[in-house]
Amino acid sequence: MTMSVSPDRVAAAPALGALPLVCRHCGRNADAAPVAICDDCLGPLEPVYDPARALPDRATIAGRAPSLWRYREWLPLAGEPIHSRDTGCTPLVEAPRLARRLGIARAWIKNDTVSHPSLSFKDRVVSVAINAAAAFGMRTIGCASTGNLANAVAAQAARAGLDAWVFIPHDLELGKVAATAIFAPHLVRVRGTYDDVNRLCAQAADRFGWGIVNVNLRSYYGEGSKTMAFEIAEQLDWRLPSAVIAPMAGGSLVTKLRKGFGEFLGAGLVEGTLPRIFGAQATGCAPIARLVERGDDEIVPEQPRTIARSIAIGNPADGRSAARVIRETGGWASHVGDDAIVAGIHTLAEDCGVFAETAGGTTVAAALALARSGRLLPDDELVLCITGHGLKTLEALGDLAARAPVIDARLREVAALATAAGSESA
Ligand SMILES: *Cc1c(COP(=O)(O)O)cnc(C)c1O
Ligand SMILES: [Zn+2]
């Protein structure tokens, strides 16, 4: 491999650009821009991919570097990404004990608790949004966040040398605040719920021209979630599972999982049918799950009251789309109480060796509830999307240290404990 690059190669390298947009509701086309809402009908804008573009085959993808950019033909940028090129490709871990507990054939954890760089699936969406911001020449990015997005924006902006304005509800978990503040963004705690924070951010984006990743860059940002579906398909050796369950906040991840699986089916990279897609919420904030249960098409906004702060969005932007995806794929949604969420965190840790935050506990508890109600079937192959790390929500777990005995450094004290535990011989 040669270490020098000839001048004409440099000149020929295409500048980073963002794809044009189209309105999902009325079909109106729009130029590439940091705008997420249609001028005509206020519908959501989505990037337009050239249907004639060259697509890679399985071997080509498999030969690329292990990051979400190995799927770049399905991401909304033209040219080489310049920031966060190493996000994605988290482990898919088989979970036989959890499968047995659920009464299904096989289960896997898609483990975004170890996402680089900020330990949640929000790294995927920010990795795409920060490059869209670069394509638009923006020097400042920001977000309205329930916590994980704040971590991802602050970390990735720090590394890229961009300014970041991060808005969160004032009373978020310490772990989420610390894992944002450490990167020294402009961090602002807003008195109010996430929905208040989001409204404020939309105004700030207009006023200051910042790239708010989940507001005016949302059309590009959302596409990053599809990479979770792409990775699942590739890691299952180019197969699709029969069912997938994911936590729902704004409802974007669930809709983009469906889009991602659909794109790989359309490209012939996998065969078969779409997985049934299931959504998980906390009972204390379950506007999407309740919409699925009611069967109509209007979100009824809620005032969040749950320990699952990361998914506590009372008026979810993609709630209706998420409910539609769930119904169309033959899935369902479930909501679970805070005690079940904590139990779900413990079950996931003890069965699978994965330490998840409250959203992960919600997902496991919802899967158990869906299994009990017969929505999961004995021959199901289920992937559980576990989206954020447990060290971020320690408050939910109480005093775990108090459960561990304290002893003097004497073998006979260990022997007494081993006898009591029935573990004297290996
Ligand atoms: C943001 C988030 C989600 C899902 O978010 P959507 O808005 O529904 O895409 C899931 N889990 C965690 C931990 C999150 O932070
Ligand atoms: Zn429109």
C-alpha cells in the first residue's frame, strides 16, 4: 500500500454532501437542507436515494471496515464521512437462557450498551447527523435530549472540534448529566419535561442556525437508526429474525428498523419476510403502546412519570408511524411498570451478562409480558435491541453494595460464607 496520495486523487475526492429530501405525506421534493418539515403540509421530510445507485453485495460489505459506514449506500450522504467514522458494529450476543425464559426458540441481544463512543444507540444517529452538519458547513450542533442523545452529541462534537449546545430536562440522572458535562459542551438544564425542552430547541435552531440533530437535522439523523437493522441481518449471517423488540421514545428507532430490514430485503441481501416488530414502553409514559392497544391513529400526549427517563417522551414525534409499523408487521406493543423494569435489568444481567439502563430493563420486561400473553411464539427467533448502558441509571437499582457482606481478610470468614451458600466444593 502506498502512503502518498497523488494530487489529482485529492482533487477528485468528492466533497461531503447531503442527499435531497422528499415529504413523506405529500411527496413534495426539497433540496438538501437542515429542514425536517415540509413547507406545504408540515409532514416529515425524508432523504431521497437514487434508485439506480450501485449497491454492494454481501462480500463487499463484509470486506469493509467494522463501522456503520459499511452500509453507506443506505445513509443520506454523498462522499466520504469526515466525523465519527468508527461508530457502529456492536455485538449481537446469543442469549439461550433468556430464550428459555421467554419460551421461544432463540434470542439474541443487540448490545448497543457498548456503543462507541457514548454507550448508547444514539451514537448511530449522531454519527450521521454530525456529518450532515458538516455537509451544510455548520460549526455548531445541538440537541434536545432525555440523556443518551446529550451524551452522544457532546462526545462526538468534542472529538470533531465543533461547538455543542445540549438541552436536557433539569432533573436528569447524574450519570447522564456527568457523561455529557465531561465533554464540556454548552449544557443547559431546562425546567420542564422533554417536550418543553424540544419546543425550546426548535426555536433556538431557527434563531441561531444551529444544527439541532433531532430537530432541523432530523431527516438525516433518523436514518442512522437503520444501521441497527443492517447489523442484525449481517450478524445473523444474512438472515432476518422472526421478531425484534425495541424500546420506544419518540418512536423513530422502531420505524427505522422496519425501513432498514425492508431495504435489505429490497436489495436482495436477505430473503424471507419482515420480522414482526414489537415496541416497549414504561407504563408511566406509554403513548405509543396505548395507541397500538386502542387501534386508532392519534397520539394522546402524556405527562411522563417513570424511572425510564431515556424513553419518557410524552408527545412522540414518530409515534403514529411507529404504531403503524408495529401493526403492519404483525407485532405488538407492551408497557411495563417501574418494578418490572428494575427486574428486567437484573434478568438481563443475570441471564446474559449485559448491564443495561432502564430502557433495556423495559425491553426485557416487555418481552416477558408479550411471551406470557402469547404474542411471542415457541418457534420465534427474537432480537432484543438493548440500547443504553446500566452505569448511566444507577439510581434505579438502589443500594446494590448493601447486599454484599463485608468481612475481615480471613479465610475462615470466607469459609463461613461458602458453607452458608453451599459452595464449599467447586
Ligand atoms: C432514544 C432512545 C431510544 C429510542 O428512541 P426513539 O426516539 O424511539 O428512536 C431507545 N433507548 C434508549 C436508551 C434511548 O436513549
Ligand atoms: Zn408535504
